[in-house]
Amino acid sequence: MHHRLIHLLFLAVFLVPNGWAQGDIPNVDLLPFARNLQTDGEVANKAHLPIMIMFVSDDCPYCSSAKEDFIKPMLKSGEYNDKVIIRLVEIDGGDTITDFHGNQTTMADFATSEKVNFMPYVKFYNAAGKELVQPIVGISNKDYYGMFLDDAIEDAGKQLRQ
């Protein structure tokens, strides 16, 4: 019996997936790309949170900067978990996603339907996919971009509470 307990302890410590062993710390290297916005909307509705979607492109250097310098730190800090649901959409992506109304589409088609033509392009939505505040288009000033995101997140949250 003693050997069995030691064996189980060994398995728990060394073979449990890395995220579990570290207390379910999210892997911020895996950015939260949109997969099912209808489900995200249901979660947002229950938690009274806005959904922030950053539209990006692989060949956009400003998008890379936005993801590395802003999105990843926001996710890693944990400070935004109770403020906003963050998702990314690749404007030229062919991955299939579910939109806010349960329809299957591609990331590229969703971006087109949202009239996104400049990157990064950040929109804030309620649970039903209605825009809450003015989008943030491009990065006009990197020194203030974090503040622009914070202000928009706060304003979107206020819109939901009204």
C-alpha cells in the first residue's frame, strides 16, 4: 500500500500537465483566438463582461507589437479576468469560427462583416455582438495604447451596466 501511494504521488507531481502543476496558470503564449463567439457571449452575459476582439494579421508588425506588448501582459497579469473577455481574430484567417448568432463563418469573413480594414483594430461587444464603444484603430501612440485599451474596457463595462 505504501508503494502504491508513493507511485500515485510520483504520477501527480511529474506527469500532470504543466498548467495543472502550476495552479492552472494560463499559457499566455497561446493567444485567445476566437473560436465560438456565441459561447463567449453566454459567458460574458453571465459575468456581465464586455468582449474585446482584436483583429490582427500575421504580416502586420503593429499587430505583433500589440499582441506581445499589450495582450500577453494583460492576460499574464490576471487583472483583466473580471473586466473583459479578450479574443483575437486573424483578418486573413481561414479558420472556422461561430459568430455571435451561432452561424459558422471564417475569421476572414467575420472580419469583413465587421468592416475591419486596418490593423490592429479593436472592437468591444456585448454578449449579443452589439458594439459598445468606439473601436480603437491602429496604434497611433504606443506610449498611450495601454491607456486607450484600459479606458475602452472601462467604458464598455459601464455601457453594460447602464
